[in-house]
Amino acid sequence: MNDDAEERADEPSRNISGGPDGGGEAVTAVDDGEPASRAEAVVDELGEMYWQKAYGGREGFECLVRTILSQNTSDKASQPAHNSLMSRYGSPASGAGEEGGDETDLAESLAAAAQDELAETISSAGLYNQKSETIIRLAGRVVEGYGGADGFDEFVKSGDPGDVRETLLEMKGVGPKTADCVLLFSGGRNGVFPVDTHVHRIARRMGLAPADADHEQVRRAIDAAVPGEKCGFGHTAMIQFGREYCTAREPACLDGPEACPLVEYCDQVGVDELSGEVVDPAEVVDS
């Protein structure tokens, strides 16, 4: 995704994954002395600015679906799609809650869904034909391989993290960021720092990763430099920082160093304060 696509007018001001609607539990900051790396210092500052949370506990398959819906769109667009999907396909079966009633298995429900009806249901998320096909295909695989959403949830939460990530990446339509979000928000795994467009941009602009690093290289650089227990809130807080300060086209530092609370940690790769020119950090390497 390019910067223009990323910074749409409908980008919400609040990152719901870190805000009050994003789940997770507040944790006491880890008092481990001086940060061992600049990346850890940045995450510590972000935690003080926004939130420090431990994530986990979401239903594994629902988390996977939610992350698929969020691909290439904003929270503002994907959240209503998720709500509509859950209302139509995740509501209790007829008679649920009564004696003999059964709860709806979300994976079974979606595996049996008509693609055109699911596409209509999630239309607010954009790319709804592609996403509906992906969700139905993934639902079928989860039913076949794990017996349904509950079995998949158990696998995500108790399986070896490396095995879980590898399995997720083998599923067509699931990339590294989606896999890492499932591990973080459902599995509650430490040492998982999903890299979205905000994290990818900020890490390279600040010099926390090579300027021409791809998403996977950024993930590895941050994982190696930030303690595992800080990665979850580091991810969600960095997204919020990207929305408020370090935007793609108009980072706060263009208004002067005092405008950015993290300027002392930043190499400003691709940002020219004098000319006001802002380019992707990779372009600095190529020039």
C-alpha cells in the first residue's frame, strides 16, 4: 500500500486495538533500568504516552476474520463490517441459551455461507469480494483441520508460537501481519510485534530498521531489540503515534523539533525539515 492509500481522510483518530474498545489489560510498566536499545527506549516512551497493555484472550478464528477485514482499510471501515458479520453469522443458533440449544460455531457458519451474501455483509470493509472468498476458504480449512472455531482457538492459544505462525502463513490470504495479530490478540504471545504500514514507515524513518527494509525485516529488527513483554503495546502505541504525529506525508517534525515528542530518538530518514520534502525512507537509499 502506498502512503496516499494509507492516509485516507477516513482514517480514525484512535487506534481501537490500543484504545478502550481494543481489549487487553493494563499492566504495570516493567522497571528494568535503562533500555538496552533505542527501539526499546522508543517503545517505553510510547507506553508512557498512550497505554501499556497485555493482550490476548480474543477468540482465535474471530480474530483471524477481524484481521482479514482490516486489510487495506481503516478501523472506521472494517469495524462495522465485523459487527455485521458477527450479527449475521456468529449469533447463537435458534434455541441457544435454552435447554438443548447449541451455540453457533463461527467457522462452520462461515464455511457454509453464500459468497455473495457474505460479500454484501462486509461491503463496508472494501475489497469485499476478495475478502469474502478468503474468509469462506479459511473457515472451511479451520472446520476441516480443527473441527471448528473452538479447536482452532485452542491451537492458537496453546500451540508452539512458531508452529502456529508457520501454519497461519501457509493459509492462502494470511500474511505476516495477519498471523502476528492472531498470535498477539488471541494467543497473547510475548515477542510478537505486528508490522503494519505505520510501524513499517516509523521504524525505517526513525532508523530502528534499515531504510529499505521490507515488513519482515522490520519485524525482525524490532523483535531483536525490544523485550517480548513490551512488543504488544509497542505495536498498538506505535500505530497511534503514526496517526497523531508521524504521518506519511506531514510528520510533526516539519513544524520543528519541539513538535514531536520522540525527535531525540529519530534519524528523520526521508524527511527534510528545510525543504519540507518527505519521501519514503527507501528512496533515500535508492538515490
